[in-house]
Amino acid sequence: MYKVILIDDEPLARQMIRSLLGPYKQIEIVAECGDGFQGFKAIQEHNPDLIFLDIQMPRLNGFEMLELIENPPAVIFTTAFDEYALKAFEAHAIDYLLKPIIKDRFEKSMQKWLHQATVKEHPQVTALVENNIYEGYQHRIVVKDNGLIRIIPAQDIHYIEANDDYIKIVTKDGSYLKKNTLAHIETTLDPQHFVRVHRSYLIPVTQLLRIEPYEKESHIALLHCGAKILVSKSGMAKLKSILGW
């Protein structure tokens, strides 16, 4: 028996999927969730084999939810999202079903997943999340903080620092660790507002107070929050380009 979770804020959409899953006797729907927070908790509790996941949901969207899960289950997206997003990650997700879902299309998705489940092949959902380019740049970052889910608005970030396999997000309310790379998080934030000034630091230009010379060709950026951030030669060139110096 395979465990499945439905995560969609539209009750009618969940009802449709539940109906389409009816003929699959090897499937057990262990939970239905109306947003990403509920979905995250249900995945932690039930450890499903497959989830049907909407992208645009209140509170926590589908991609943000997946970022919180260390080993995500197989995913079939069920969404009315524009087709251009499909090209970004169709190689990683099991499938991407556009609403309204057509029965024949649904059955093809299920056969594809059942084959992969049988031969123990699982798509790299982590790669899907890390290559996520949907809806342009992110305006917030989601982290787990002592068992809680915290949403950090981009405007609250003072700077982001590389910390081994994690990044440290420093804000007005404190600092938070997230398992990710600085290189990835740089691609998700608007480059007109966030600049990689050093291999270890990413700063919002709104935090920049002044820049002072340092050793050789490097500089020190003084931020409004009081932090002093090392700026490399290439980082300085990026700042000059963004600020029009």
C-alpha cells in the first residue's frame, strides 16, 4: 500500500484528485491539507510515498514547503500555474498537471509514478527546489527555527553569510540557519537589491551605509545594522554597477 497526501487550498481540487485516485486500490490517502503549513506537518507525520501539491497557496506556497523537507517524497504538481514554469522543472518532478485535470492525463502521471515506485527510482526533488525559478525572485525566505516555521521578509534581512553547509540569515530580530548555499540563495533574490559582495556574504543595498578601503584591493562595507562586511574586488565591481558609481 502506498501512502499519498493531497495538498491544495481548493477543496474541489482535492475532491477531484481523490475521485481520480479511487480506482487505484494500492493507494491510501493518509491526509488532505489546505496549505503548506498543514502539508509540512502531515509529511513529517505520515512519511508519504507521493504528494499531490499545488504551488500557489496561502501562508506557505508549495515550493517553500518543499524547502523545509530534508528528503521530500515524490511530487506531482497540480496547479493552474503558467506553462513556462513547467519547462523549469519537468525533468525533476514526477509530473505537472494543469487544472482542470483531465482523466487520461492523470492516469499517465500515475502510471509514470507507479513504475518509478516499483523499480525504486525517485526523481531528485531537492534539485527541483534548488532550480526553482517560478514567479521571478523571492520576496521572503522560509526557515525552520526550533521546530517552528518562520517566514522572513526580504526587507528584514540585514545580510546573509555562508556557514559551512548552511547559510546564516541575519535580521533585525536575530539570526537563523538554513541548509542551503549562498550561491543558490543569490539566484532567488532580486540582484538589483541583493549583491554578493564576497564569496561569504550577500547584502541588501538598502543596508549599505558606507564603504571604506581595506587591505590591497578589498574594502569594508559598513551596514546600517552595525555590521562590517568584507567586500572583494569583484564584489566592489558589482556594487559600483548596481549603485551607478
